[in-house]
Amino acid sequence: YGGINRVNYVIDNVEKMIANTSNEKTIRNLEGIIGECKLMRALVYFRLIMMWGDVPYIDWRVYDNSEVENLPRTPLAKVKDHILDDLQDAFLKLPEKATVHGRFAQPAALALRGKVLLYWASWNHYGWPDTFTPSEEEARKAYKAAAEDFRTVIDEYGLTLFRNGEPGECDELGKADKLPNYYDLFLPTANGDAEFVLAFNHGGTNTGQGDQ
């Protein structure tokens, strides 16, 4: 919830900045920041409902804990709707392609929306959590919508698999002189590769911003 409050703080202030400018380029840039924030908020709430089901939903900046300490849980289905709304808005505001590594673009919003829909479909099909009433009709609709989002990400944004999807060479079990391409995907040399749909920058060793 600390992350959610930071996102709400940024959205609140960026909206004020938009209201005080008429420069179209500045507005587009600021709208893009809101898009990134809404994607982040959707990602955090997705994690929350995966773990807890019904959770309190907060889409405003909290100044004092007393504002939310007695806030009831919002039903999972409603939180899911808020998540999908955020991702739709993020998709409309984000650029087709990020200009800086570690920043979000449209494929990230679509891919995350597809994942949320896939989980929603599975919960409806298999019945989780206890407070949630599953529906096969909802499951079918969500599976179809998820497939459409994933297909769009794959076909319409020029993304390619790391090293063309080749597995590379791998040592026999117990040895590690030859490592598959999947290993190299997680090294700094792969930063900016076209396979990355949603990625976060880290500052490297001893920067206080996470490892390389």
C-alpha cells in the first residue's frame, strides 16, 4: 500500500500540472506519466488480490492513516474491474514504444491486462478464493479477451524472442560451463532486448537501487 499511495500522489500532482499548461507536447508527456502510474497501481493490486482476494481499494492520496485504518475490503471482482480500467487508461496514454529502457509502453499494459484476464478466467473456472462465486460464462469471456490481448502484443509491436528463441547449449546436469540462452536473458548485456515487455531498471551493485 505504500507503493499505491506513492502512485496516487504522483497522479494527483501530475493532474494538477496538466490543468496548468496548454502545451500539447507537455500534456502528452504528463499523460504518459499517469499511464505509467496506473499500470503500476494495477500491478500492485493484481499482486494483492492474488494473495488475499478481497482487499481495500484506495485510489486517492492518503495523508493520514486514520483515513483508511477502518476501510472495509472491496470484493475481488470490483478490484479486478478497477485494475482493468487502470490498464485500459494506461494503454491509451502510453506510447507504442518506450524511448528509455525501463519505462513502460503500450505492450506492457496489454500484456498485464491479458495476464489479469487469464487469472480471472482461471478463478472463474476453478473457483478461488472462498469469497468469490465462479462463473463459467465469465471464464470463457475472460479466456477469449486474454488471448486477444496476448495476440496483439505478439503480432503488432515488433517484439521478438531473445536470440530468436534459440535455446542455446547447455551442459549436462551438474556442470555449468555451457549455459543456455535463458541464462543470458537475465544479464545486463540483455538490457533493452526486444523480448522485454515490462522491465524495471536497477542501478547496479553498491548504488542502493538493487543489483545489476
